[in-house]
Amino acid sequence: MVFNNRNYAPLFREQLERDVFNEALNDFYFFVRDGKYVKGPASLQTVFLNFCKYKLMGRIKAEERRMKTEIKGDSAEILETTVLPYSSWEDIKEQITLDEARLRTFNAAWSQLGERCRNLILWRKIQKLSNEEIQDRCGINESMVNNEVYRCIVRLKNKCKEAGA
């Protein structure tokens, strides 16, 4: 059986056909293996072709969304039509002052957190460590890592509110 997507995506290359086919084949394998396929009026071949079709249509839609969000045109034209968010130097100074105040508030709240909470937030949010890696560094149960990180973030938010009030 050969899957041909020319009816659905005439502008895409053969590589996309192979990628989509392989993804659909993989999804279909798990669909059948997990017992979700129930023999009905549609044959196995029809169900598989629908997997391929919907996988390809999803890829095409995602590509269209991506293309719409890209900036097209000459950079000089873009700069000419760009409107700055600030109308004067006074607005810019005011925004800088607000940002500095927020930073001071955050630093005050951050310093009030314990070392363990600071480390948990840094490891999860900045270094993107897994639960297992955090468990190895901190010694808490792997299943409790997410809860502890969440609690620390809530503490940080509350301390920011207190420091800002």
C-alpha cells in the first residue's frame, strides 16, 4: 500500500510524505496495539489511510499557521511601519522606573525564600532538570518534586505581593 498526499498537499516535498507516513504508521500501531481498533464497517486499510490523511492535514494546517506568523518583507519597510509603544522619553523613563521597582520587589522576595526553595525553582525553571535529577540533588522523593516546586513558586508569589504592598 502506498500513501500519496498529492491530493492534500501539492506543494510539499517527498520528505514530508515520508515523515507524515511514518508518524501515522507509528500512531496507528499504538492505536491497534492498545486495543482501540474495533472491527467495524471500515476496513483496517481505510482506518490507516484516514490516520495518514488527518496527520497530513494537521501538518499542513500547522505549516500554514507558522507561515502566517512569519514576518515577510523588507526590514526597512517593517521599521517604517512599526509604531513604538512609547510616545515620549518621559514614558520610557516611567517604564524603566516601574521595571526597576518590580526588580527590587522580586529581589526582596527572592532573598526571603529559603535556599532549598531557591534551588528548586532554579533547577526546574532555569536549568530545566528532570524530577529524577532534582531528587538526586535535593533528596526529596521523585513523586514529590512537582509539588515542592509548586509550593516554592506560590511562596515566592506571596512574598512578592507582600514586598510590593
